[in-house]
Amino acid sequence: MAAELLLYTTVGCHLCEQAEAVLHAVADTHSGLTWRPVEISDAPALVAAYGLRIPVIRLSGQDADLGWPFDEAAVRRYLTQVQG
């Protein structure tokens, strides 16, 4: 089953760049997983929700998210938990 991770991010966020590297590595080894960045500065609600926490990932369609810091193992655990 295909899954899409959302990476809440903003321009100039060096931690977000590190998170992107982690997601590239996970997606390369996790069949059907894709991810895309979501620019939080485009929506005040996203700034309010994630502005102090970015980078944050959330599996599309799920409420639970995972905030930084995370590594490949943490992302895999998160995916296992939210996908059941």
C-alpha cells in the first residue's frame, strides 16, 4: 500500500535539510513510501501548529506526527505504529 509522508518545513531550516536526508534514506528502503515537503509559511494555521516544532513528519490521513529529532529507525517505528 502506498503511503505519503508530509514533511512540515520552511525555507532556511537546516534541521529540515537533515530531516530530508533521513526521509530519502527511508523511502529508498521502504516500498511504496513517498514524501513531500509542506511549506508552513504559506498558511498561518500551519505556522501556529508547527512553527516551533519543525521539522515534523506526519503520514497523510493520520493525526499522529513525529517531531525532530528523528532518525531512520524512529521514522520506521512511527510508520509501523500509525499504519497498524
